[in-house]
Amino acid sequence: MCHPSWARARAAAQRLSDLARLRRVRDRIDRAYAQPLNVETLARGVNMSAGHLSRQFRLAYGESPYAYLMTRRVERATALLRRGDLSVTEVCLTVGCSSLGTFSTRFTQLVGMPPSAYRRRVTAAAAGMPPCVAKQVTRPVRKQEAPVTEPHLV
């Protein structure tokens, strides 16, 4: 019969191992956000089931792996839209999204406005602003959706 402290030590070791694997998943998302990634592929890369990865990732980071991936893509898209030399569709494909509708919806949820409106607004607002400051000012808020604005009826 095992001593109770052995079971606790084993559980603690398993938790540390899971956290290390979750960091590898997060790092892979950060590095390869533009590649076609899905939870099954990410889970397979760290020898976890997709369900276990999703649950543990949410516990560790407060959001699902898919939400984290989309936030990374939107962050990169904001930088590309600030440059102003690519269309919204080109930006969508460059950051790894295959659906313009999904990209626009998630972008609007995180930033608070559609990508085309963001590009128009940020081009005017960031004129003369150093890029490092513009990046901080226009960065999407994580773990929190942008406030929904009511349409103005005339």
C-alpha cells in the first residue's frame, strides 16, 4: 500500500508536467499563429487528448486554446492594418484565418469595431505617433470582450 504523501507527490509532479506541456502549446500558438492550427493538432503535439488540453488550458490561462489563438491572430492583424498596405482580406489570410466572416466577427468582439473601420480610424489617430506607442494603444484587451456599442439611429 502506498503512503498518502506519495500520491500527493505524484499528483504534484503530474500537475507540473501538465503545466510544462501547456506552456509548450501556448508557445507554439505564439510562434505559429498563422499556420492552420486546431485543438486536436495542438493536443497531439503534447500527448494529451483534445478535451484534457482544452480543460487544462482554460484552467491555467483563463481562456480556451482557440480563443488564445484568435487573440494572437487579431493582435497581429491590428499591426498589419496599422501599416495600411494590405486589404482586410489579405490581412485575414496572412494571420492564418480561412474565413473572413469568422475573422471579422472575432476582431469586432475583441477590438470593438470591424477591421475596415479600425484601419480607417487608426490611420488617422496614429499619424505621427511612434509605432511602439501605437501598438500599446491599439492592442486588443484579453479575457474581456470589447464593450458593445449601440447603433445610433437618426
